[in-house]
Amino acid sequence: MKVLLAVVAVLCTFEASLSQDYHVTPLVGGVSGTGKTTRYWDCCKPSCSWKANLKSKSGKPVEACAADGKTVVKESTKSACEEGAGAYMCSDQQPKVVNSTFALGYVAASFTGGIDVNMCCACLRLKFQGDLSGKQMIVQVTNTGSDLGSNQFDIAIPGGGVGIFTKGCSSQWGTPSNGWGDQYGGVSSESQCSQLPSSLREGCKFRFTFMKSVSNPAVTFEQVSCPSEIVSASGCNYS
């Protein structure tokens, strides 16, 4: 029994050390509070990909990609959700599991309700509540949304639903206008993730593995500095 307890303690310490590698000091004066999460993947160019939406106009906006999901396009390229072709969300801006209790990711967010670009490229630590208590993510704000409420974090999860923007995934991947699964909510099982391109399947499974199929869990949040792993995928850092 002592040996088993010792092994459990070592595993817990190992997982804690992994998350601590990313858990930078919370920003003094940064935002914090309680909020709710939803999910989406509309394939659209993120709103934080426009330099005009950044806090620092000399900063570098979030990278957007061509239809292959990996070739970075110019900032001036229009969103495919406006034109039916153009710039899309890059495929690597999807959730990444670090261990069973810790992950990295990206969100569309609003702190005031509706369009709210003040926090473009800021990073937050989300601590899940309820059935997912003990799990947490560090996420970067890469997008906004006119349909978001106050302190709402719409986690970018492939197959999570296209919401109000129906042109992106259909023009990029040839999906029906409602995307994969339901327009709001997306696919309903891990097996349905096989419908997505191979580059997006692991991110799709995130909701059924790391998040245990819990829909729209509540969170507490605090602003932190951005880990390099997040910035390397988005190209943007909050300043």
C-alpha cells in the first residue's frame, strides 16, 4: 500500500511540475473573475488578426492561414467568412493536451459582452469548475464575437460548431453550411471527429477526452503572461 501511495505521489508531483512549467506569475492588475465557456470552430480569420484590434498598434496580429490551414497569409487578406474565400483560422490554433489535468489553447472572448477587442492576444488561466474541477488551461484570446456574453470564453475546438459564421468551414473544407455536426455545438461523439481533416482530429477529440464530454463548464480565470508555446503558434503576444 505504501508503495502504491508513493507512486501516486510521484505521478501527482510530475503532473504538477509539467503545469508549473507553463504557470507564469499572474499579471499584476490583470483581469480575473468567474466566467463560462462555450466552444466553436468556424474556420474564420480571427478578429485579433487585424492590427487595428491590438492594444499596441505596433504589435504583430494573430496569424491567419490559407485554405490548407498552415500557410500564413498577409494581414490584409480578407476573412473567408466575409468573402467565401481568403484567410482562415490556422489549424495549429487548436487545443493541446499537456497532461491529464493541464492543456493549452485559444479562445474567442468577451469581458464586457459583444465585440470586445481590448484583450486581443492576452493569455488567461482558466480553472474548470464542477465535474472538471482540478483541470485547467492557459488560453490566448485570438478572437471576439458579437454573440458572446460577459466573461464568456468560446474555446476554439475543431468540430465545436460554426455558430453564426457559416461560410468558413464550408469554403475551406467543403462541409455543409452548418459545419461538422450541429451548427451550434458541433459533433456529438469522439467517433465523429473522423469526419474532420486529419490535421484537426486531435483537437476535436479534446472535448471528449480532456473535457470528458462536459458541455460548457464554468471557470474561474486570471490573466497571466503568455507561454512561448502559445505565442509560437499564434504569432501574437499581448503588450
